[in-house]
Amino acid sequence: MKKKDVTAAKRIIKQWHDTHLSEYNEFLKLVDTAMEHGDVTMFEKNFNILEKALPQGVTDYFSVKENNPLLWDSKEITPGKLWDAGIKMREDMLQYSPGFINNLKEQRIETNDPQMFSMYYWLYFEEGAKKIKTIYTKYLVPEGCGALKKYLYEIWIGLVVSSSVQYYINTKKDWINENKTETDEDAKAVVREKLSQVEGVSRGKSDVDVDLDQMLIGNTEKLIDAIGYFVKNRKKNSHLGYIFHFLQKAECMEKNKYNYTTFHRAIIRQFPDAGISGVDSAQELYGKILVLKDASTRLLNEYDRMKEKMFVKFIEAKQ
């Protein structure tokens, strides 16, 4: 999946969340129960969603004993056989992926299914993948299962780690930092091994794409009103660079976390009727005011006038 597709999907998910807080809060109750007591209701609901989206061919596939370890006699089960079966299963399932994705889209995504949207919001915006790993290591692998434990970790934790990196949920660096505090040595080894295999994805500053309210610190509603006033009453498009600068200077936005391009995209979405044009002139001005010691007298005078207007307004709005 491309970065731009993930960004578009995240925006849809966030819009759903902002208008369905009661449904999301019900989902969080299931998460809390899983985190505190190991209750698997949350996972059962998700598996039910996935199961209903499976093409008929998948059901037929797993009805064959040699394909399905759950149908094996206990004497037949060894870690090696399970591992080989898992690899074969993964390869065989590729043929059913298009049908599965289409069913999932029709049955759940297009109907705004609360469980589906809640799960994805939790994963993307509330560190859900890390919490799944915690739940799994804490509750879902029984003590004393020996070599089978590491095998199960390789399947489930390995899948969580690799998928979260590939789908822009977490970075490899996120998992490296998370692994530093892991006390389960088997889980730590699996994460380390999986990170050595999975290919990281580009996440440069230019790839950051967030909405304006997510960028702000303080009273978001008042700040957006203040920003909107200056956006709509600007004399030049380049003056948007002042808005970005003074938001940071007033500590209404974390300094150096976002670049100007990210801010520009956010205000275009926030104020679609403001006639905001290209990014170049505002970005160029923002670069100049970062090095005022080399600025012309005209720019210094303009900077002082803008500071008097914007800086004070943003400080007041932040409260």
C-alpha cells in the first residue's frame, strides 16, 4: 500500500471517529478488559469480521486435513510441521486475497462498520499494535508450552510487527525502542529477528500529513478561529509563512515537528474557500524570517508589524 493511500484512509478513519465517539468508547471498553484481564472478546469480534469476508474457497481449503493443523491428531503435531504448514498456508492464501479485500470493503468499510473503524483508529492513532503485542505476551500464550511458545510468537507477534511497519502504523525505530523495555526474552528475540527481515518504509518530513487540529497545542477551537482570521485577511499568500512562524513562537505548535509544507496542506483542508494558492512564496518567506539577521529593513519592519498582530492573538487564543 502506498503512503498516500494510507494517508487518505487515516483521514476517513479520523472523520468517522470524530462523529462516532460513543461507538469508539464501547470498543475501548473491550480493549481495557483485554489489557487488564486477558479477555479475548475484542479479538473474537475482529476474527468474526474477517471470517465473514472470507471467500468460499478459503472454507473449502481448510476443510482438507493436510491444510489445517486443527484437524490433525495430537501425535502428528510438531513445531517443525506447524512451521512448514504455516509457510504453505501463507503462500496458498495469496490467491484468495483479491476476493477477501473486495468482500471486506463491501461488507464493512462501505457500511462504516463500527468495529472495523474503531480497530483501525486504535491502531493508527493510539498505539494499538504495541498493545496487541502486550496482550498476546501477557495472556494468550500459556505457561509451560516450551518450544511451541516461540513458534506462536513468530506467527502472531511477527505478523503484528511486520504489518505495522509496512502499513505505516509504527516505524522500525518505534519497535526498537519498545523492545528495550520488553521483559519476555522470547518476545524480544522475535521482534529483533522480524525487524532484521522487514524492510522499512520512507517517512521523511515531507511525508507527514496531518490535519490542523492535530498540529496545535492549547485551545484548538480558538486557535483555529484565530488562524482562520489571519488566513482570510492576508494581503499576500506569502504571509501564511508568518502564521506558521508565530504559531511556533507562541508555543501553539511543537517547534520543528512539522515543516511548512505540512502546515500548508493542513490549512488548505481547514479553509477550502480561502483561495490559498501554491506553497512556494510562503515557504520562501518562512525561510527568510528564520534568519532575520540577514533580512532587509523592509522585511524587518513587516516582521515587527506581523508579530504585533499574530503573536499576541495566538497567545490569547491558546489559553
